[in-house]
Amino acid sequence: MNNFILRTLTGVAFVTVLVGCTIYSPLTFAGLFCIISMLATREFCTLMNSREGVEVNTVITTMSSGLLFIAMFATCTSNDDGFIHLANTVLLFLPYALTILYLLVAELYLKHEDPINTWACTLMSQLYIALPFALLNLLAFNTEMSSRFWLFPLSTFVFIWASDTGAYCVGSMLHNVFPAKLFPRISPKKSWVGSIGGGVIAMLIGTLIWLLTNKLEGDAVCSILTLPEWLGFALVVTVFGTWGDLVESLIKRTLGIKDSGNTLPGHGGMLDRFDSSLLAIPATAVYLYTILMLNME
């Protein structure tokens, strides 16, 4: 019971802070997810360093994630255009590039037993964690959505929460009738019927969001996403969010651990809370920007 209360309180606080900071202002949005990106990267580095022969520089690698997020935020919110924008973009990403170069060159002098594994884990932290969080800025800050920057990022998380909850509820009710497992080798509890149910719930939430956005007179969202496109949005998040969850499960199963950390009492670490997002965010960015480009033609 005490663990249930702890999980509930932590969950409520977590959702409140995430939603509040996401909606309040661009700066609170950027500050929150920059911190989350760095904390998740730090957890990942700590996990990788538990493996024999891996010696990732946790401090510099964590700082790199923060620099990438800041550079992407500054680029996406910049009002410059043309050559000036290009020059400023190069300057913004320069500190990040220098940290990556340092992490690569440093192995020449540190004489670690297995520098290839260290390089691989270092760069994986950037590809697997830092880049997806940085891409949140692409979802938030674009010319079509300047007035409601929070809608696409927040919708992504809402779809993840809805699909997770739906998968758990539907899977619990129907697992005896439809026992087929989704990925028994990696996650024995996930079932096909639960995953499909989660997708249906997410698409119902997508329909609700479409209805609410159409109530906002003059909002640009109404002309950007139709109902089928909102349903596709929800489906993309569900599918890639499920894969993201399974990818982190595979990492933890390989390492022989239950949680990635203890940052959130009763809920594990940041990677445990955002594992689905790490694949869902890049997929969502590709999906939404494809729609925007097609609608501009």
C-alpha cells in the first residue's frame, strides 16, 4: 500500500510538472526537457559503465545532451533567415560538435582497454536519447504553430499515456481470451490484444483532440491536421512508442536490471518514464513534417 501511495503521488507530481512546464512558456518547456534529456543521458552512461570494458565520460556526455537541446531550441525559435540563419545555426551547434570531437579524440590518450565499446556507448547516448529530446523543438516551434507551441509535443505524450493505459487495461481483461504475446523474449507481459487496444484508445483521444482544436476559432491547427491525420498521429505514436518501450526493455534485460535508476520514487528512472518517447518523438517529427510539406504543395 505504501508503494502504491508513493507511485501515485510521484505520478501526479510528474504529470503536473510536465504538463505545466510544457504549456506555460517556451522557456519552461525548454528548461524542463533539457534537464530531462541530461538526466536520462546520465542514467544511460551509468548503466553502460556497469559493463566490462566500457568507460564513458559521464560528465561530458551528459553536458553534450544539454548543448544539443539548447542549440536545437535556439535554432527553432530564431527569427533569422537566409545566410544569417545558417551562420547562426553553425555557431549554435559548434559547442556540441566540440564536445563530441573531444569524446572521440580523448580515447587516443586515455588508453582504455576497449575504446570501441566506449565510443559506441557514448555515441549511442546521443542518438538514442539526446537527439529525440532535441527533436521536441521541431514539434513545438514552427511557423504554423507559433501560438500553440505545446500542442504537438503534449499530444505525443498524451497518446503515449493513453496507449500505455489502454494496453494495460485491455490486456488485463482479454489476455485469457487472446493470449498471444507481442514479444515474449523481451517483455513477457505485453500482448497483441493489449497493444491493439492501446492503439484504439489513443486514436479515440486523437478524435477528442481534433474536436477540441476545431473549437478554437482561427487556430492554425484546424487547417493543418484533419481527423484522419490526427488518427494517423496517434497510431504512429502508439507503434513507435511500443517499440521504444521494447528497446529499453531489451537494454535492461541485457544488463540484468529492473529499473534504469531511482530518479522518480516508485517509478524508476527517467529512461523508464520516457522510453516510449525516444522512438515516438523522431517518428512523430517525420510524420508531422511530411504532412506539413504535403499540405503546402
